[in-house]
Amino acid sequence: MALFSKPPAKKSEPPPPPRPAPARQGHVPPAGASVIDWLPAYASIEVSQANPGLCDVLENAALLYAGGQADPARALLEEGVQSDNDAKTSPLAWLALFDLMQRCNDRTAFDHLAMQYVVQFERSAPAWEEPAPSAATSVKPQGGFVALTGKLAGDSATQWQGLRKFIESRTPHARLDLSGVTDFDDSGAATLASSLAEARRAGIVLTVERAEKLRKALEQATELGTNAGQGAWLLMLELMQWHHELDAFDNRAVDYAVAFEVSPPSWEPPLRAAGKPAGIAPVVAPPAKPGLDAESLPCTGVLSGSSAPYLAQLLDFSHRRQLIVVDMSGIERVDFVGAGALLNAIDKIESQRKTVHIVGASPIIRALLLLIGISPRHFVKSSA
């Protein structure tokens, strides 16, 4: 008889308790959705399997922030650095939390976290930076806001007064809200298209906001060809220019030319406003084109979507240099698709035996870029 009983066969361990799915699996939550409940609508987009400095809590927080959910991202990090072992020992997770507290100007919470950080890592915590007025804030007194509502009608003089005032006074910055537009006639569409074209040629920095419903109605109308009237076509093409949708514009311009037997309109995009134009495909707002002697390519605002105009500018900037330095200190947010597009641009540039450096990316943005697959070697400290 054996003195000791035979050890039982090894059983598979029970599954761990539910937790947010690691973002490195390629899943990203859309705005308004919980990371836990979200279904993998973007499963076709792959992300790196090994991201130094990241942990599950930070990955999910970075994705929440990328989707515009700053408060849930902060709450997740606050809980994580207290109760999650990986987040507790990840300096980048703490720095991302400092970043979010700084962004919402919460000095009290920042100072409290700083004391915990010193105890945890036995090093100095990041210093609080007094918020300076942003470029977008500084121009607000010079700009204005106008909203068009109801049915766009060319014979309604009062409907166009606000927009006409901006154009005639050459207001340098303005916002046009189209969310209240419920319908249009051909004359009304043509009037708005003409006004937007005039503002564009005058160099007015106009942010066209919440035009989704109007765009959908215009697309449905133009499916009727010439029966839609030229006004609908011209307004749709104009809105594409204001949202810097070059590929869509080229295709529709050809359709317009064939339908009405005219020459296709030229691509003449307007100046871009600082920050994002809400509604259709927010884009980054780059500064003036850098000269040949520029040391870096600065960018500001929100980098969003796969066809952000800034990426085309980045590729153009890279043609004249072996070392391409991208200054992201003015970036407010990068969404998941925008991060993937930036990764593709970097890969394309470096396939030409060039080098890309990223400076000024804040911790919460750096976490997303690491997650999407941008290598840590691309992040360098600014020499300024």
C-alpha cells in the first residue's frame, strides 16, 4: 500500500472573475458604451500584443478617453491605481491620471495624488502647470455663433442674417450649427452653398457643426440626379470641402459634372479652425505649413478619423527630411482610428529609411499610441 495517496489529476483552473477586456485584443468601445458591455465592432483592427508600460486598466482608460469619455477614463484610473496590482505599479497609469486631472483643472485631486505617487514610487511627482488660455479660448471674443433652423429657404431673408453678418464683417472665427435644419428647397440649399463658398474664399475660419442630418438628406436627394436640383449638389460638395473630405469630393464632383453637363468644381478647402469641427469627421487643426527650415511639425486640436488632413501634411513634410519630428504638445485628443492612421503614416515614412520622433504627447495620448502599436522608441523628449 502506498504511504501517500496519489495526487489528484490537475484540473483546469476556474475562469477569473469578470473584468474589462484587455484593449490589446483589438477592441475599442464607441462613445457612450461601457468597455465591459461593448461588442467588438472594430475587431478587424489589430493592435500590438506587447506594449511596454501598459496594463489593462490603462489600456481601457486610454480607449475611453480616445472616444471622448474623459470622466469614465479618470474614474477607471482612480480606482485602478488603488486596487489593481498592475495599475498600482505602472508609472504611466499614474501619469495618465495626473494628465486627466490637469486637463479638468482639478488641483486638489492632483496634489492629493502627488503625495500618493511619492510614497508609491519614491520619486518626485509631476508638477502642476497653471492652465494658460488656449488658442481656441483666446479667439472666442472675436468670433461668434449662428444656428440655422427649420427649412432652408432662399427667400427667407431673416434666416440668413446671422451668417451674412459674419461673412460681411469678415469675422475671423465663427461657428455654424446646422443641427436644427429640418428640410431644404433647392433655392435654400443653393443660398447656403453660396454663402459657405464666399466665407471659404474670404478666409473666414468657420466651424460647421452637427451637419449629419442635413448631409444625410442631401445624399438622399442627390441620388435622384438632376431631379434633386443643383442647389442640393452644390451644398453637399461645399460641406465636403468644409470637412476636408477630398476623396468623397472628387467622386461627387465628377457625378455632378456628368449629371448637369458642366465642368466639375475645383477643390479649394477652407482654413481650419482650432480644435475639432463637431459632427462629421472631426479633424486636427494644423498650423500654417512649416517651412523647409522648420525643426518639427506641430499639431493641435483633435486627431480623428482615417483621412485626417494632418496626416497628408505629415507625409508631405516627410518628403524633405530624413528625421521627422512631430510635436503633439498641442493635441487635445486622438481617437482610435486616428491613432491607427498615424501608425500607418509612420510605417510608410519609415519604410523609406527615415526616422519619426514624437515629442510632447501627453501620457493619456501616449498610452493610446503605444496600445495601437507605435513603438516606445518613437517617443522622445523635446530639446526645447
